[in-house]
Amino acid sequence: MGFVRLEEFRERPEREIKKVVCVLPAYNAESTIEKTLRSIPAGCVHEFILVDDGSKDRTVEVAQSLGIKVIVHEKNKGYGGNQKTCYDAALKAGADVVVMIHPDYQYDGRITPAVVQLLGTGTVDVILGSRIRSRRETLEGGMPIYKYLSNRALTIFENMMLGQNAGDLHTGFRAYAREVLETVNYRANSDDFVFDSEFLAQCAYHGFRIGDVPIPTRYFDEASSINFRRSLQYGLLTVSVMFKFLFAKWGLSKSPLFAKAKQ
């Protein structure tokens, strides 16, 4: 692969952004929703949409009291199922850029305007908030050592398979240009946590440019997390997704994951 000439970057048109929608896939987040929203600088998001996935606490009531749009799943559909509703709603709302942030106050929303501005340059189509700027900073922020090691190993493997060089492919802060969500067949994805791995494989398959920015994170009792057993299951499923991607790229198999979305 050769170097990209500076003239080629300049030829890429800027992306017109008239509306930014921030989606929040929520489950039992009553104590952290407001802090998450307040971490996002005023004026950089035009509409907030929270999708509650059958929470057992007062997530819905708290979100409604904050004056944001709330969509409720009467039954828990899973993390991936929640995101499907988030993105459907964002597209319906006319979003040019969609920012997804977990409403558990783990991710620092202050980077949102910078991420939107970067998408506006047209040089990237997907931006991930990377929690792994340095090992020391990540561990001091509270990430468990087993999560750090598994994140590093899995991210390195995925980068090799997908032809990317991202720092953290398992982050809960992501931003997408509208055309990504209109192209990627995310409705065919899992309703579980591996949805994220499938989505990034789909982005790479369709040639979207993936970038990342460092994002400070916090780990505390209320922050969402999955246990070791679920983490192991997630890792194995992610490895499976990478091979599906490779076989699809080589033309050895066809999967609905990599078909273009039907509008």
C-alpha cells in the first residue's frame, strides 16, 4: 500500500453537518444520565435520544425530566438491539452525524465537538473514542488489568484482520457519518455485545475510513461492565466475526452482515 498524496486529501470534500444527534443506549443508568449529558458541551448536539432497554430503575423518569427524547423497550432486547433502535431513531430524526455514548458517565463527553468537527472535514467517516492512550493512564483510570490485556490482544488481532490501526476497538464512545448508517446492514447484527465488532467489520468491508481520538474514562461501581465469563464469550465471538469478514472479502462466503442496508 502506497502513501496517500496530500492532494488526494484536499480533494475530499468537507461534509455538510446540519444536525448532530447523540444517542444513549441505556440500561439502569438513573444515577449517571444527568452527569453524562452535562459532560457534553452545550450547543454541539442538536438532539439527544435515549433508548431504555427495559431498565429496572428510574432511568426513564430521570431522562424525561431532563427534557430529552426517550424511547422505551418494554422488554430487554440486549445491547445490540438497543443500538439498532438508537440508529433507526437518529436516521429518522435527520441526523447528519450520530454520536453514540454510553450514559454511564464512563466516557468524557467533552471531546464531542472535536469529534463532530473532525467528521466535518470529510477525512474520516467513523471515529472511536480510544481509552488506551497509554498503559499507565488507562490502568490509573481504573480499567481492570484483565480487561486491559484482553483489549490489547483483541484490538491488535482485529486491526490485523480489518487492515486498521485503531487504538481501541471496544469503546463505548463512537461517532458516525450518516452515510455509514445508511450503508451498513446493522439490523442484521447480533442483539448482544458483539454488535460492536460486527459493525466495525461492516465499516471496514464497505471501505469507510475509521479514525480515533483519545478519551478520558472513569471506572466506578455504577459504570456498566460485563463480567469475565461474558468478556470471554464476547472475545470468542469477535474472533469469529473477523473470520467472517475475511472470508467475505476473499469471496469465499456470503453473509447478510456484509450486504448493503435496504433503505
